[in-house]
Amino acid sequence: MNNRYLSGVEKLNELDPNAAEAMTEQFREVCPDLAKYTIEYPFGDVLQREGVDFKTRELATIAALTAMGNCQPQLKGHIKGALNIGCSQKEITEIILQMSVYAGFPAAINGMNIAKEVFEEH
């Protein structure tokens, strides 16, 4: 294991203490490199950069996943993670609401439904 991977595991596990292990297990049989690359690049490289804090990066991720409109499992995971690192429900709902302007109401409605589900579970 290299430093990028280990740093990525640590950062990913800030969002969810079991996330790196779960991702590795999820793809172990079919494509273990997908888990490795996902841990190394976004979490081991990009999220380690200075200039933007982790909360802001998570809110940007929530915005992007909401706007894409077809990433509900990933959006759910990032909303949970955002709550775990200190984002408020209000911050998350405001970001999703803002996506109604840029990505349309269907994307914002779908995103808000995922947020509601996560908030109820949390």
C-alpha cells in the first residue's frame, strides 16, 4: 500500500468509519482496482489539497451529484458523510435547493428526497 492509498483510506473513513473497507469488499471480486483508484485519487490526492476545507468539498460534491441526477447511492453516501464531518442539514438542503436553479427541479427534488431519507436515518 502506498501513501496515497493510506491517506485516502484515512480521509474516506472520516466520512464513514467503514467506507474504505466496504468499498474494497464491494469490488474485490469484480474489479479491485476500481476501489483502489477511487480511494487513491479523490480521497488520497484531491481531498488532501490545501485551499478548500473538507466540509466545503463535500458540499460541492453534493451539489455535483444532485445536478447529475443519476447518482442517488453516491449522493446518499456523501450526505451521510457531510453530516459526519459537521455539515448541517440546513447547509445540505440549501445546496440541493440551489441546484434547482442550475440543474432543474427534477434533480433538486430527487436530491432533496435522498436528503430527507438520510436525515430520517441519521
